Amino acid sequence: MTHISKIKDKARKAAYVVRKPAHAKGLDEAANRTLLGQLALYPDAQIISAYMPIRTEVSPLAAMTILHSQGKQICVPVIQGADTALLFQEWTPDSEMVAGPFGASVPAEGMMLHPDVLITPLLSFDKKCYRLGYGGGFYDRSFEQLIALKRVIGIGFAYSAQEIRKVPRDHHDHQLDAIVTETGVTSR
């Protein structure tokens, strides 16, 4: 295990401890309002990827439902295997959901899409819009693959309590365009 891997593992453990009480405060509604306000800045974005929340992640489901009602195509990530990029499968509020890897639900069926905006969960973030994820590298590989196809806006979605001074990172960590929380937006 490399030095940076050890630092990231320690930071992940600390982040879980911080996120749990933030999740218990019922801040998701305010976070979703902020998220919808941020997404309004990208009117040409027609395909939005969010995620099915697990554990103590802030839930984007309210925003996903509203965006769908506005005619946007919504998709969620589907893990294909270790060391691979994510696929993004179409989701609607009526989608039949089945169990996917790591406890996240995925649609039983639906087209695979290439999102214009990719909303990511995270464990912690900093003012430079770097995110600390779970360590699988799925989102970093996905950004690399999608950016080769088209312009993609990256937005981290979190509780404000998850902000740290500096996210430990290395060369492959993708810098997001913004971080959205219940209290506002951090942009780079």
C-alpha cells in the first residue's frame, strides 16, 4: 500500500464519522434545493447522472424526480467490475429497481446513457472541488472516459460538515466543477 493510499484510508475513516451525524440532521431537502439551483446554470444539460443513496449519503432522489418531470433524462451509475469505469443506466421514478453491487439499487432495465452532468456522492471534499470517494476509483475512471467523448460537468453532492481543509489526492483524482451542500455551492 502506497503512502497516499494509507493517508486516504485514514481520511475515509474520519469522514464516515463526520458524515453520520450530518445525515441524521435531516438536511437532504435543503441540499436538493441547492442542487436544483446549481443545475439550472446548465440549461443545455439534458442527461443528468445522480445516484441511489446508500448508508449516510445525502439523497438526490427529490432532485432526480423533479428533473425527470422537467423532461431531463436521468441515469444512475452501474458498477461493472473492479478497475472499470461506470456505466450510466436510465432511471425514472417508476423504474423497477434491483440490488446492485455495494448495496446501491440499479434499474432492472433501461438504456445506457452518456451524462452531461455527473453528480457524485463522496466522503469529504475541499474548497478546490476535490472529492474523497470510497477508494474504488470508479468515478475517476468514468470522468476520464466521458470527457474523451464530450464536455461533462462534475458536481459533488454532500453535507457541508464533510468539508475538510485538503483532500488527499494523487495524479488520477478528478477535480470537480462544483460541490453542492445544504448551505451553498463551492465552485472552482
